[in-house]
Amino acid sequence: MTPGAALKQYKNSMSLFEQGEILDYPQVYFVGHKAKKPRATASSADNNGFDDDRGDYLWNLNDHIGFRYEILGVLGKGSFGQVLKCFDWKTNQLTALKVIRNKKRFHQQALVECKLLQQLKQRDTDGTASVVHVTDHFYFRSHMCITFEMLSINLYEFIKNNKFQGMSLSLVRRIALQLANSLKFLRKQNIIHCDLKPENILLRSPNKSSIKVIDFGSSCLVHERLYTYIQSRFYRAPEVILGLPYDTAIDMWSFGCILAELFTGYPIFPGENEVRLRVRRNAHARVLACAAGRPPLLPPKAFLRAEFKRQSVRGRERITYPHACAQRASYLMHACPPRVAPFLPLGCLPVARTGGAARLSNGAAGPAAPLNARGSHAAQDVFRQRLQPAHRTQLARQAAAAGLARSGLGAAYVGQTFH
């Protein structure tokens, strides 16, 4: 209906602000006449009373956005703002509406996101790239709003609903193929996602394994990198941690982390903080190198300097990490989490202490016991059982997934990052 007709019919249900606001819209589909209307103020500090202290929009249930969308609830929140579940009264369909925070830097970032989303939609004409499609974008009360197709739950919620038991190998394979196809498509478009994680991978429907990648708010083109500190901590690539130049390969690192988490139910690189994450990454980098068929070489000097940095917090605790190659054996034992022990290849683990000086399979001296050129199966089995004596079934299941680390995809990434 026209704004004049809407005013005539719903004037008593609208605020004074809305009665003037509605005249800027050529068509009116919904006015939220049953919602509790916010009272506008003359203060510009909080956007006339429509924003909170962070700049997030203060929405009300069953109220309208743009005199077209009815707010039904919230789907998610983040540093960018919030995503609302809405009903589109123009198309009579459910939609996901992303409301960006009313801050200048988030507005600029949202403009880049809209540009990339439009590019992806134009190139993905048949919808086989497994990326979310944008339907519209507009401004409403100084907030940038972006609408998307409505999808189901994300993969983290799926794992959580399954009590973190992990998925079957066949289901992980189906999701992996779709995700790899999506990353291939993004690389062809020279787009880096920059925040790939289970929360940003949604099922298309509750009872099917089809997925779509969402949240391109941190994404950028390869030749237009905007930020140096990106990605969620558990899925952050080594070059991002070290502040080095990055490209689409960082999404491949996140891809590998996601596959391991889908199968085991837990993150493969859990880090309480950046320092702990660097220690775990250095141990696992050696594991990946071995799995790819290469000897466990030392990482670049920049990684060593970052790993061995000493820190103290007001004298309460001093964290001192190994500072010489001679301590590699004990370092691997303490830095590598028990859950990853089955993934360690032959010759990467120290054996039981029998006196003398220990050596790793690459010949580096260590403080533990001597190790022959290849190590022994029995010694490594004892080591693994000592790590998790009560979870042999779980270890066997995880060991079956070690073949994922030996894929050509993983070998290519190791060669790019640590060679």
C-alpha cells in the first residue's frame, strides 16, 4: 500500500517518528502495528534512542524494519552487529537480516562485504558453489542492513546437539567435498574468506548434508587485503599469527582444522591465548610435515622467535618455552595434546628413557633417551597409551582419521607454509 493509505489505517499504532519516516518509502508492506514502539529522542549520541552503547540496533519483537520486514527473533550476534530472523511481507518468505553496528568502520566493512556478495551471486548462477546468496541491502535508521536466504543451523550447533561425539566419516567426506568446492570457487574469484569456522558453515535444511558458507564480513580480495589480524583463534593460520603476508591458503588451513573437529568433535588446535596457540602449532606443524612425507624440519626463524618468547605477568607466572633444538623430544611430549597423539607418524615421538641422550628421527639431540633411526612401534604404542589409558577406543577412531592428514591437499599446504 502507499504511505498515505498506511497512515490513514495505522496512524494510531505508529509513533510520531514513524509517521514522518514512512513518507520516505514508496511502498509500505508492514508497519508493526502490534509491536511495542521505541520512543525516539532528540539525542544524536544514541541515534535518537534507537541504538545501545555499542551502536547495535535496539529491536523489538514483531516490529518492522524498512516497513517491509517483521522481526521474529535473533539468529546470532557478533562484533559486526546482529542477525535477525525476519518475515518478508513482500515475498512472503522467511529471511535472515544482518543489521550492522552504527559505527563508521563497520559501515565501510559492510560496503566491502556487499560488493563481494554481489560478485559471488553473479558468478554462482547455478548455486553450486555452496556460498550464501544476498537478496538485498539498504539503510534503515542509520544502520546498514543486508538480507540473505534463510538457512538451518551451523555445524558447531550440529556437533553440540550431538554431544560433541563427532560425525561419521561418510558425513565428514560429503561436507568436505562441498567445502573444498566452495574454497575452489572463492580462490577463482580471488576472494579470501578470512573467518572460516564451523559457526560460519550452515546446513541448507535440518535433514540434509548440503551446506553453505556464510559471513563474508571479514573477507577481502587477494590484492586488497585490509587487515593483518584475522580469523578466529582455533582456526588461525601460522602466517596470520606471525603477521606475515597471506593469501587464500589461510582458508585451506581453516578447512583442515574444521575437518578434524567435525570428526573428533573437538578443535584440533585449542588455544587459551596466542602464546599457547603458537606452542601447539609448532608441534603440529612438524606432525603435518611428517604426514606429508617430509622429515620433521624446523619451522622458519620467525616462528622460532615467536614460540620461544618468555613472558611474565606482574611476577605471578613466568612461561619459559624451549630455546634450543636439544629439547625437541620433551617439547613434543608436553606441547602436543593427547587427542593428537594418534596422528603422530612413526619416528616423531620420543621413546622410553633408557639412559644416554635422546635423538629425534631427524637427528636432533634431545634430553630424553636414545632413539634409533625410525623408532619402534611398541615404544610409540606405550607412549600413546600413557597419554590416554582410558580412551583406547577413541584413540583408535582418531587414528583412522590420520589418512586425512596424508592427503595431497594437506601436503600442498605444508609445502607452501613451512618449506
